Amino acid sequence: MLLVVIVLKFIKIMGRPTKYKPEYCQKITQYFDIKPYVKKDKTLKANDLRFLSKFARSIHVTHDTLLEWTKVYPEFSEAFKKAKALQMEHLVTNGLRGLFNTTFAIFAAKNMIGWRDSRDLEITGEVKFTEKERNERMRSIRNIVGATDISEN
């Protein structure tokens, strides 16, 4: 009975064995390393976009498991980054060639590869302080940096 309790505690401490295999590094990059499109009858046809979740299912794990492996196995983390780069190239290439619906391509780029719309903002104007506010701010700065050589003027 004591032996059973010890074994059960050991199993609980150790947790479930990982399903990770070093060959998954090569498999994930091979899965994503496909031509973005094919030429068929003088027209271009987009190959289906590959997804991490589908790769995960192919090796009988979840997407979350892949993310955990990137934290534990540096070689898998590198392969994962390469796979994401291949996925991005596929999406962008087909998006620029008009082979994917524009709305889909924008949505996918924002959600799958982290692209965002950017805006340039220019802020103009002056910041004005009263003499009293200026002196209080200078005292605060001196206190923070411990400086005694900042002039009062």
C-alpha cells in the first residue's frame, strides 16, 4: 500500500509525459514550406493557407501545446518562428497578387501575423508653466536625480 502511494505521488509530481519529439522541428517547417500559388491554365491559383492548429492536430496535440513547446524546447521555438515566417510569406504573397480576398487578407494579417494599421500623429503647441509651477517641477527633478547643480533659472 505504501509503495502504491509513493508511486502515485511520484506520477503526480512528474506529470504526464510530453508528446514532444525532436523530429517535429523539421515537420513543422516542412508543413508550412509550400509554394503560395500554382500556375494552372495561364492563371494563378492560391494554395490553401496553412494553420498552426491544423499542424497540431496532425501530430495529435493542441495549438496551446505547440506554444508551450516553444517555451521549453529552444530548437522547436526556432522551427516555430520559421513556420510563422513561411505562413506570413504565403499570406502576403497571395494577398499582394490578389489571390486572396482583400478583406480576408487584411483580417488574417492582423490576427495571424500581428500586423496593425498605423497612424502618424503630429502634436504641436507649447507647454506653458507659471513661475511657481516651473520652480516646483525643477525641485522635483532635483529630488529625483539627487542633483544640486541644476540652476534655479
